Amino acid sequence: MKPRTDITPARLYLLLNREFTLRQSRRCPACVVPMPFRVDRLEPDAANWEVLFPADCGGECAAILQELVAEHQEAYELVPPTEDEDR
């Protein structure tokens, strides 16, 4: 497994939201990307973050979001926000 890139919650949210919007075939007014949050690892190779998935709208959104989270959990390590982001 290759090392994960450090990223803050706000930057990860922006990436997830942008990718979610790009992958949707049409905009869903009911679905939003939730803010990622840090969790303790259950296994050494597990991601250190997750999201709470919103209710399923019945369309493609749940599958897209699950796919995005899985892809980004392999690529990114959640780290605390920097002082620059707080401004």
C-alpha cells in the first residue's frame, strides 16, 4: 500500500464535493456531501476518517458517494486544520 497524502478536513470536503458534483449525471437537490471526520483506526492499514452517509435519495447519489469515500480513504490521511485555514 502506498503512503497516504496528508489533508485537512476542509480540503478533503472540497475534493469530495467537487468529485461528487462531477460524477452525478444530474444535480440532486436532496443530496449533499457530508464533512469528513477523524476516527481511530481499527487496523493499521485502515483509513483514519469517515463520513456519515445521508439518507438514500433513490438515485445514483449513494453509490457515487460510497465509491468516492472508498477511493479517497485509500489516498488521504486526515490531519488537523492548519492556522492558515482558520483565517
